[in-house]
Amino acid sequence: MNVVWTLVYIMIQGNDVYAVNAYGPGHTFPDMFECFRAREILSQDVGGQGGYFPNGMQAVCVAQEKTTL
């Protein structure tokens, strides 16, 4: 199985929950380690530090089978 990783950014605003691909539609990482590095950078970009996100925000690396079109 050929696996790629997507960094999913989750935000809660009031009663609404939003989840998006943090690097844009269709973007994937070739391995878990690159995804985790990007997650660390994202945490800092949104005002967190050391991989910790501010309240109401989180990001997760999700594995998926690579598809070819």
C-alpha cells in the first residue's frame, strides 16, 4: 500500500467547526515525519508554540492510500 499524509487543520469558532487541508486542496506529504514537521510550523504560524496550538485550534496528520488519476 502506498501511503501519503494530509495535514488537517481544525478550528472552532463559536458553535461551528471547520476542518481544511492546511496546505491547500490536494496537498499531501510523502511521509509522516514531513507532515509532523509541517504541523509544528503551523502551530507557530497560528500563535502556538512547540507543537501546541491555541485554544480552539488543532491539526492532525491523517494517513491515506495514494490514488493516481
